[in-house]
Amino acid sequence: MTRPVGRPAGSAGTGSLCVLVASVLWGTTGTAATFAPDVGPLAIGAAAMGLGGLLQALLAGPRIARETPARRAQRGVVVLGALAVAAYPSAFYTSMHLAGVAVGTVVSIGSAPLASAVIERVVDGRRLTRRWTTGAVLGLAGTALLCVAEAAGATGTEPGAGVHSARTIVLGVLLGLVAGFAYALYSWAAHRLISRDVTSGAAMGAVFGLGGLLLLPVLAATGAPLLASWSNAAVGAYMALVPMFAGYVLFGWGLAHIPASTATTLSLLEPAVAAVLAVLVVGERLPLFGWAGIALVLACLAVLTTPTRRTPKTPTRTVPKPLARTAPAERGTAGSPPGRRGHACAAPGFPPDTTPSQGSEPGL
């Protein structure tokens, strides 16, 4: 499904579907991390994004080698995207650790569409459509309700909750905003490369491969608990292979069809999936207005993914030009001499084969 820009990129529906499937996979990360409680958020993030990014680079190695000239012309974009990839997991997983699975996911993913819109507006000069604005408003309202619901549950059920818990949540929210900006930045960088004659596989492999290399020191310093038990190792392997490797391959395919701002808005499905899994698997409780937030997120996805009806253009009818008024005179009537006027143009009072004398007026 990766193809160079300039060839038909396929429908926006295909890109939207790829991003939605990726979002479902990403929504499982917070719940999966709870099965390795001894592994810190930095180790989880470095294992997931670091190993997953290196796998993407390995898979796309031949494409990256073939497209070196096009990629080298955009080396600054690659480096910028790689730095964002390296920053994202530390901020994202620490945000979930401090503020809870739903709040960390909601803030990190919910702030990304606005950050993407700002980046595309400032750098690319892209104007936001009314449809995107409507979807973004619905999605952000839904994520805000989810965030409030989770925060209320955390401060209302934990013993001794109050100042310390509130401060923890605020810090988690701030880190979530950092993660959202990083997510928007590497999404924009990958889309920029794809729009500059780099295939999606090579673009994602280059950005995430370099970002994975930057995360290896973090993994080496914090990743010992991942090898302490088979369950911890299984969680690390799942995070690297499924949400990060497979999820971002799908995300790269989606970026080949739709703008980064649309892709990050569609990924608002991730916090909804994370919230549902947190209730069903982790045992967290979600108030009624939290479920209302999930409904708004689904409404956002419906607005952005429903195909628009295009009114077919009415073919323009070509009206033939009227014949010159002298055409009948040039044809004459049957049997009339060439150059003589026929009956249709004969003046009143003159025979059909005669012509009024020069200077006379018709009808006189």
C-alpha cells in the first residue's frame, strides 16, 4: 500500500480506515502496561517505541536505501520527526502513570489534533475545513468529558486523595500536552516526507528508526525489569510488535492518503478504546458523563469518515451559433441564377427573380 507521491494514492476512506485500526491497537497500550506493574513508564515507552521503530526501519531498509536522495533532501524533517518520536513515549507513559490510563491517553491524544492544525497552518499554510472543525470540536469535547470523568474517579475513590493526587494529575496532564505536541510533530514530519516523493514505508522507517536509536540508551538504563519475568517480557514484546510496529505501519499508510491533522483527529478513537478497556479489564469505573464523552468521540469519527456526496456537474450544452442572415440569399431558390436573391428575400412588389433597383427602399 505504500506508493510514491505522484501515483494515485487511493481514497481517503482507505487512509481513514488504516488510522482507525491503528488507533484501536494504540488504545490497548495502557491496559497492557498494567500487566507489568514492576516496569516503569520510561522502560515501557522506550521498549515500545524504540524496538518498534527499529523494526520499522528494518522492514523498510530496501526502500530507505533506494530513496536516499529524496530523503536526504529532507534530512531536517527526518531529524525533527525522530526527536519527536524519542520524546513522545517518555511523556506519554509517564502521563498515564501519574494521571491514570484514561486521563493520560485522553490529554496526549486529544491535544494532538489542535497541535497538528497549528503546525500545518503555520508551516504549510493549510486552511482548516468546516468539516474538520466540526469533527475536532466534537472529539475534543468528548475527550474533555473523559478526562474530567477519570479525574473525578481518581480524586473521589483514592484514600487520602486531595492535594497530592491533584498535583499528580496536573503534572500528568502537562506531560500529556507535551506528548500530544510530539505526536503531532512526528505525524507532520512523516506526512511531509510522503508528500515529497518518499514512500510511506521509507518515511516511517527513517523517522521511527532514528527515533528508536535515540531511545536505546533510555531502554538500556531502565529496561532491566523487562527481563525479570516472562510476563514483563511478554508485555514489552507485545507493545513493540503490535501497537507500535503494526500500528505505525498502518498509520504510515493512512498518512499517504489523508493530512496529518485529519489523521491525529481520527486517532481520538484511541482514548475511547483505552477508557473502555480500563473499565472492562483494569476495573476502573467511568461515570455517566465519561460514557457521554465516548459518544462524542464516536460522533467526531462519524463526521470525519462519512463519505461526502458530490453533486455531478451538469454538462454544458453548446448552443449552435445562428446562421448568418445572408445565408438564404447566397443559396437562392431553386432555379434562380447565382447571385440573385430568392423569393424569401424578395422585396414586396417585385417578382421573385428581380431585384429592386439600387437606392430604392423595399416596399416602395
